[in-house]
Amino acid sequence: MNRMNIELFDFELPEELIAQTPLKERDASRLMIVDKKSGDITHSRFKSLIEYVSPGDCLVLNDTRVMPARLYGVKEETGAKVEVLLLKEKEGNVWETLVKPSKRVKVGTTLNFGNGLLKGTCVGTLEHGGRIIEFQYEGIFLEILDQLGEMPLPPYIKEQLDNKERYQTVYSREIGSAAAPTAGLHFTDEILENIKNKGIHIAFITLHVGLGTFRPVSSTNITEHKMHAEFYQMTEGTARLLNEVREKGGRIIAVGTTSTRTLETIAGKHGGKFVEESGWTDIFIYPGYNFKGIDGLVTNFHLPKSSLIMLVSALAGRETILRAYEEAIKEKYRFFSFGDAMLII
């Protein structure tokens, strides 16, 4: 088995470069362009993305929408406060959740949210504070969630978000994510319009982002790391468009690591072709991986030792990426979810 030490993907990041709030304008962020063949680095603005993409190319966007999945409630018997984060719907009204403090919630415990608007009973336990909760309510679950729930911002963001929509992409449609596909946060309706007017295709896929995205890789040898499975979906129309783009010599540029993982999962199963498909993927992309679905990537700047920095290192080369990150730190780029963007092409 290959050995690849996690320390190879570490770097020192000054804490003040972690963006705590979104910029006033979505597309005001900076854009670093990394040439994956030569390793050359260029500095630009996100508004200029269109200059680096050609007519006939296709940008692939993840249209998932973040659920306001963090709920604050109390134990019915004692009134003790509890925080519940919805992770995955199992069936009906039964959800896998993360509960804090988990020791307060045992099988049989009933929780009360919004003065009884929503109730939940713990029906099972999982590792790492996970609990299986069955919810009881009247009406429509997502509407109640909209009323009571909060956006589950990543753990490194300490500020409150004034406008919930700033942690959603302008094209978000399919509700189901525990986190936003953040590379898409830079796009505006105007940029999308300009892209289409230039003859660049836009395709949508869906991958519901799980909180596993933020989990650090804990294995010293990264090849032993197991990714959490996430649900993905590609329509017949998207598959047809992507195959046509490929046949005509256009490039497929994924917007975000979530789009990348979906495209690589499908193309990897079907010999580089795209098909209508839905399922669960736990694909883990790290250096040595042979890309079958994408030619380029729009992404943000990622955490040290994360599976995401391993994915971008697989595409552009580890040395090139670490050099680009060093340059980003020197030039004071903003990092992580609300930070600046990188185009690897």
C-alpha cells in the first residue's frame, strides 16, 4: 500500500486570514489563477473569471441548498438545554443528528423545540455524540425548520451571519446540505449571465455536503482515511451536455470540490463518460489520483491537513499548491468558506 504522510499537507496559517464574514459584494473577492502544467501563478479578481474560461467550456455548479439544520431545544423532563445538528434523513421523520452535550440525551429522551412546535425522541445512538432522533410535528418539516433552525456555519467562523442567504449560492435549489458548497458563493446572477453570453455552458449537479467535509484527516498515513458518504445526483440533461462538451474539445471546469467529487465518481464508474445517476459517494481524491471527469477547478483556500487540500494537490501537484498557498498568505488572501477563490486550469 502507498504511504503518504499527513504532514506533507500542513502549512502555517495566520488566524487573521480566516474570513469571518462575507464581503459586501459576492464577486468582489480575489482570484488566484494556477496553471497546473507550468505551475505559474497569476493574481486577479473573481469578476474576471470569464477571461480564463473559453467558449465551448462548461462550468459545473452544485445546486444544493443548506438546511437551517442547527436546532436549540430543551429536555422535556428537566428543561436542560440541548443543541441538535441535523446530519442525514434516514426515513420518514427519523434523522441522524449530532447532539451537544450528548451525554444528556439517552435513548427514550424527548426534546422540545420552539415551545412544542417541534418535538424529537432519541431512538438510537451513534459514535462521536451522534443520536438518531424521530421528530413529531404538525405541518411541513422544512417550514418549521426555517422558522426554528439556524445555519450551521463552519466551526472556524465565530461571527454571526446577518443575512442567511449569504451562506447560500444564488443558484441553490435542492435543500439537503449541512454546509454550503463555498466555491459557488462568489457567483452573482450577472456573472452567470455574462458566462452564458460568452458561449460558455453551465451545468448543474447536486451533492449534499455533509459535515465530514470539516473533519480533519486523522490518519497519519492519509491512504487509510475513510471519507463520509454524501448523496449526489446528475440528470440526463447534464450528462448529455457534459459528454457533448467533451466530444467537441471543451473543458469541464468544476466549481468546488463537491462538484469535482460528483463528476469524478460518475466518470470513474463509466469510463470517462457521464450518465444520469444518483447515489452515495465516499470518493477520496489525493495525489496520485488520475482525473477522469474534470479539466479545471474553481475552489476556495482550504484548511491544512484537510481532504480538500489533498484534492487540489492531486489536480495541480502538491508542491505547486503549497507554493500557491504560501503566496496567498504573503498577499493576505482571505481563507476558507467566506474567503477568496482559486482557479486551477
